[in-house]
Amino acid sequence: MVEINMRRTGGIAALVLAGLFLAACAGEPAALPEPKPGAVSGPRIELNLEPGPHYAKDMKVLWIEYTVWPQVAAWIETPGGTFLDTLYVTELAVTGNYRAAPKAGRPEALPVWSARKSGSADAVSSPTTVGSAVVYGNGIASRLPAGTYVVMLETNRSYDWNGTFTKKNSGVNGQPSVVYRAELEIGSGPREARFEPIGVGSVDGSDGEVRPGLDGIDTALELFSSMTVKYLDK
């Protein structure tokens, strides 16, 4: 459920997702995309995610060392829960090309986002081709009527076991995805909101429901140390 690549050295800097990306840059699984030209002006939504102490995990199988990082999806909804559009999603969550994954893929990676986006018939715009790294930061933010919207974010990382979610009862997944929520004012000048955790997804990916509460969740809440979303009008 996460990108697996050869180990990279050095610290992980704060990540800024300027604009609305639909896919992570191919070949750069260790970090979320850098801001691209065209995403730094005009009405736009900006995600700011700073890696936390459990953002990455070093693994070793025989003589091969590698690092795993989280899968992330962010999307925008109406206050009533109507899905509008995906703001950002890591590439593997879309392609399903996980390495060493079963035939069913990794439905447990981002089950809430997967269910909501697939069941939407009124999305503001459709995702572009995966891996194109196309920025449409001047798109949805400028088309939405002024008002209050909800930005949802779901994140998950493999091998994130603990005393509640063990190898025996949760497989490779470990702790389930954590779902965050932020209310954001759009169309009335710069605004900023902080994401707050509201529940978790299905540990085995069998459904797209959000399970309220955070019982048994610990390190999964520390994939990121800071998570905010902004609306900028210029």
C-alpha cells in the first residue's frame, strides 16, 4: 500500500503541496510533489504537510534495504458530504501498481477516498492522466461559489503495526488509514484551516466507511507533524 524504493539518505524537509496536484511525480516516491509553475498565482487551494516522526520506515529483506512512505489523498466536499473533486493523490493509489502486492492490490491503502471518488457523478473536473503532474491550481478554486467547504484527507503507511493492529490481525497494513477533516472558507480572501483526525478507514479495505474515533491508533497519527490547508486568491 505504499511505494517501495531503494533507501534514500538525508533528512526529510517540510513538504509544500502548492496548487492541486492529481498525482505524485513519477520516480520521486520519497517526497510529495514540489510546487510547479502555474500553481503559485490565482485562486487556489494549497496543502501544507510536514513529515512527522513516523513518516518513513526503513525496511530490510535479506541484503536489500528500502524505505516505505505514506499514501495520501485529499479531496474537497460540500458541507453536506457531496464529493466535488480530488485535490491530490499519490500515484500508486490511482494506478494500483504496488510492488509485491496480491492480485487484489491494496484496497486497504485509502479505502475512504477510493469509495467516495468512484461513487461521484458530479465532480467539478475529472482527474488527468496519472503521473502527468499537471497542476490545475487555478481551476476548481476559481469555479466554486464563495462559501464554506470541507477538505478531507486520508493517509496510510504499510508496516505500521502496534499492540492493537498486529501482523496477525492486520497483515501488511498495520494500522488503518486515518481520515482528517478541515473546514475552509473559499472566495472571501486568504483563509487557513488545520486538519483534525475524525476516524479511520477499513483495516482490510472492505468498505469506504469512516469509523469514528481513534481507538488503538498511535504512530499512524504521527505520519505528519503539521497538516494545514489554505485558500489563496492571488
